[in-house]
Amino acid sequence: MAKCETCGNDYARSFDIDMGGGRHTFDSFECAITALAPLCSHCGCRVIGHGVDRGEAIYCCDHCARASQSDAPRARDQQGRESAAERH
């Protein structure tokens, strides 16, 4: 039996994953995902599918990749409103 590195469960059906030059032992896919899956750069959920790469960032879906682009700082007027040029 081997101990899960995420939850500490000593389980007869544990499995190993070799990743990034290291070997990791888990008792479930849930624990493997918790330990190894990257976080979406926009919403923070675990990316367990292919994901969307944009430069150094990874997103769970195209929606988050596009939304992250719209999160960039925008020019605002003195009242804090988005400038007309930024809206178009």
C-alpha cells in the first residue's frame, strides 16, 4: 500500500504519476487533480481538460481567455467612467 500525497490515505489501489521530473502518489483522481492541475488564470477553477493557453497564462475555456483580455486596465474619466474610446 502507498500513501496519497494529497490526503494521506494509505490505499491498496493507489497509483503514481510521473510529472515534471517527479513521481507523485495518489489514491484518487480527485487528489491528483487537486495537486497537479493548473488553475485558470481568470476564474481560478482547476483546468482538467485541454485548456486554452495565452502566452504564460492558461484558462479553463475560451470564455475565460476572452474575459481576461477584457479585464485589462482601461482609461477612465475623472468620475471613474470608461472613456468613449475604450467602449468601441
